Amino acid sequence: AIIVVKQLFGGIGRNIVNPALAARAFMFSWPALMTGFVSPDGVTSATPLAAMHQSQLPAASLWDMFSGNIGGCIGETSAVLLLIGFAYLLFRRVITPRIPVAFLATVAVLALLFPRDNDPLTWCAAQLCSGGVMLGAIFMATDYVTSPVTHLGQIVFGIGCGALTILIRYFGGYPEGVSYAILVMNCCVVLLDRIGRPKKFGAPKKEVAAK
């Protein structure tokens, strides 16, 4: 991640995609090793996301998924702790809510409108509380270097991440889509930065149009 994704592109502040997500995507070249999780009771079992990939509601309860009493990648299993971290980052003004809220809202709306089970609300909640949606929306998509700087661009970026996440989860060969969704949208940041760019106060109309 540091050598290939960051340094070869010019170092800190010049990488075009999130280095951590690029490394994670590379590691999925070995899917069997990357998807064998052990549940808290010490038993290797399918994750809730794997069950939903088969169009089934997970055996784990919503509370287990919300609290983190499930198997999964480190840092992504407890939705409640991730939300606490989200609140802390907002309080310290480290991030703004635009990207995370747009990301999570898009996932929620699409899961609610296109459920693969007879219980749309439970399906929607399970999509939000499983996999890396919370971790990606709060801590990965908000990376300063690889996310848009304009307010409207950030909202479009979050919507794109959420939509791609659902598309990959529903139609992809791998149950999770967060990493790839953010990486794809990282590549679109240079275009999204042109959306909502403020006009210079007092600038001539020709100069504004040219820029």
C-alpha cells in the first residue's frame, strides 16, 4: 500500500486511491483466506453478509450485528462502536457528515426498495450492520486525499459509493462491495471536484466561465 499506491504516485497527498483499501482489494486475490472468519464462540461459520449474498436473511440477530457479536474483518463488526467513533469525529470536526450520511442513506434506500427477502426493514438493517459499510462510510470514504473537496461533490461521492456497494453485493461474485465501491469513486474525484465549485466573488464573467 505505502510503496505501490502512495509513494509511486508521489507520496503523501498525491495518491489517487485509498492505500488501505487498495491493499485490501489486492489481498482478495486469495478469497478463501480472506473470508474464513471465526465467530465469537470460536466456531468457523458463514458471516451475515455471506448469507445475504445467497438472498437469505442471516441467522444472527440484528442486535448481534449491531453490537458486534459476529464474525468478520477486524474493526468492522460492531456498528455501535463505529457510530460512537463517527460521533466523536463529528464532535472534533475531523470530518463532515456529508459523505457518511450520503453513503449510508443510499445503501439503506436501495436495500429497502429492492430487498431480497419478504422483510424489507430487516433486510435494510442487516445490510447496514453487516460487512464494512459502517467502517467504509465513516473512516475510509472520508479520507481527505481521496475524497472531493466541494460540498456537492462529497454528496455525489457518497451516493456513488452506496449505489456501487449494493450493486456489487447483489450482482457481484464476492459478497462485499464496500472496498471496490470506494476505490472506483476515488478514481472519479478529479471530476467530482468540479461539481459545486464556488465562484470567485467579484470575478469577471468570462474568467468564471473559463474556469
